[in-house]
Amino acid sequence: MTIEIKKSIKPINYNQAISLLEKRVENIYNNRASELIWVLEHTHIYTAGTSHKEHEILDKSIKVIKTNRGGKITYHGPGQLIFYFVINLNKRKKDIRKFIKLIEKTIINTLNEYKIKTFSDRKNIGIWFKDKKEIKKVGAIGIKVKKWIAFHGFSININNDLKKYKSIIPCGIKDRGIINLEKIKKQNYKKLNNDLIKNFIKYLND
């Protein structure tokens, strides 16, 4: 199956991106468009998934956009890689759990190529890194499935401003921190988006 690959250089407005994804879902369902992978960065924004709670917003002065994705509250901004997709599960296996595991495998195995060992957690969705004794999140996953078309995506912290997370309880988890790849290991991450795309497509086709 043909997958269109988009790479945006300038930061993209969150609402515009979601609008494009939702239109793509309809077009794919009606056989008017191909599947999509879209790699980008967002301008500064806090977003809340369908299972968030108001007390998870610690700084009431920040603006939070409510979304229809799964999950809780998170932050997006420059220095964070956003990997969006619109994938038609009607033409693949209709197994959401397996699809989430495919995403986890994509991130974990790709970061392993950079000599960074991360792991998933059945209770706390996302990708985690053990920083000495503390477990910290380096990647967030938030998907929605409509008419068996999976969309939204995942994010990986590369060199984003971690102070922004102090305004919220990220993903509703109090006892774990947030980290980015630069703090784990200083190296060149310019090809990370290409490596993620390559592995994601490979596992989709397995």
C-alpha cells in the first residue's frame, strides 16, 4: 500500500494539523487518498486527551486545547519530534492493541540504534527511560481510531524545554519525570525522523 510521507520544516499549528488529519481519515475511508505519515514540530501548546482531569492542570493560566485523541494532558513545542499518521486498519489487521505495540516497537528499536535503551509499560502508555533510579518519559503515544482508521500519533522529546511540563501533571502520572534525548546522550539526531519512518513502515508490512 502506498503511504504518502510529509516532512514539515517550519513548526505547524496544532489545530491546523489535526484538521488535516481528520480530513485525511474521511478521504481514506472513501478511497480518495492514500495513507499518511507526517513528521513535524508544533509551536508551543498544551493538549488534553479524552481521559484528562482538570486537577492535572497545575498552572491555571495556561491555555489547554481539548482534543479527541486518547490519553491525558501533554505539552508540544519546538525540539520535540511529532510523528503523525493516518493508517487504514480496514486493509490491515483490525487489532488496536497490536497497532500500539507496533508503535512502541518502532520507537524502542529506533532509539536502540542510537544506543539508547528505552521500554514500554503496560500500565502507563508511552516510552520510558531509566535515569539512574528514576523512570522518565521520553516518548508519548496518543491515538484515535475512527471507522477502523488509526490517526494522531506519537512524540519524542529531542531537545525541547522540559520546564514547560511543570505547569501540568504530564499524562496524569505524578511519580515519574520527563526527559529528552539530549539529556540522555548528546549526539546527532537529525536522521531520527527518517529512521522512525523506515522502521514504522517495515513493521507495518511485516
